[in-house]
Amino acid sequence: MKTFLIFLLLLPPSLGIMKMIQIYGKVTYGQFLVVYPFPANCSEGCFNLDYCILSWKTPNESCYHYSYLDRPDTITVVETGKEENSTVAFKTILIGTACPISYTEMDFKMTVPSGDTYSWKKTGNLWNLNGCRDGWKRFDRTDGVSVCMKTFYSSERIYRWIARENCKTIGTDQIGVASIMESIWIRAQMMKYKATTKTSLSFWTDGRFMLNCGASYCEFKT
């Protein structure tokens, strides 16, 4: 029988119940970790910190916390046996008051103070978090930087500075376009709002156009 522990924090009914689901496992990938100085209270410490989405207590009694603020960092967790003496605890929200029968059938999803959610994807005995909020698209750029993108529709004309302020209110910012794939994705998002073939749409991004001309071509960059 697989063993897991649950720590509870009661929230308003509309938000469900915040829980720490602890299993035998380890983090196999996760670059941005926070060393927690009280390993005896590793999962409890994560439970009480808004930024923490996962805790890991290693076999040598070290404790690490992982923050959703370090987005879009990928985190990978693998299930292990009890003999390895390694435990991870997922912070998640469950609707209702009944405890789950088995964690293997659970969807680990964390609601952060902004109201956004982050979901873990389970494949076999692995869980992956891609670092982006649910509903946002991740792009891994050639310079090694990963970004999360989402388009927002306005039914009225909007100035660029207002659009940027709207982004900042949800903890984000305007961003430029770094690849053809990003441009294709943005266009596809815009087309969802195109009511007719005569509808004209435009969008604000960060950056400015730079013309890079070669012998037989011109390349626009932002």
C-alpha cells in the first residue's frame, strides 16, 4: 500500500481546501530551489508560505522549497520507494471535505493568491510542472530564455501604455515576439476574435521593429 500524508488548511467554500499531499519521491529537475533551514518542518513550512508550491526533503535531511514565482521553470518529480527516505509534498487545492482515496488519481492543481492556477501533468510515476499558469503558452527561445504568453482581448481601442498597465496588474508585462512560431501563435489567438473577414485586429507587444537586410532579403525583428 502506498503511503501519503495530507495537511489541511480550511479556505472559503468557493476556494476549496488547501492541502499538502506528501509522497515518497524526489525532484529530478528543478533549477531554482530555496533552501529551507528547518528540515524537520519541511512540508509544513511550504504549507505556510504563499510562494511555495512544492517541498522536497532529501535522504540527507536537507529541505528544499520550489516557488511558482520562478516561472517559467520546469519542475519534474518522480515517485520513489520508502527505502530511499526521500519525500516530496505537493501543495494543491481540493474541492469538498472528503480526503482522497489515492493520490495516484488526483489532479495536483495549485491556486495562488492572484487566483491563477498551476497544474501538474502526470505521466506514469512522473509529475511535471512547466512553470506557466494554466491557460498560458510556453515558448523556449533560442537564447535559453523561456517565456509564458497569453493574449487579452479588448472590445475598444486601447493605448499601449494602458495595455501594459493592465498586464502589470496581474504580475506580468508586455513582451516582444522572438520567433516565427510565436508570431503564428499570436495570429491564431487573434483570429479567435475575428467576427468577419472585414474585421481589422491589431495587438500591442514590447520592443520595436529593426530592419536587417541581406543581399536578397529583409528580416524584421522586434
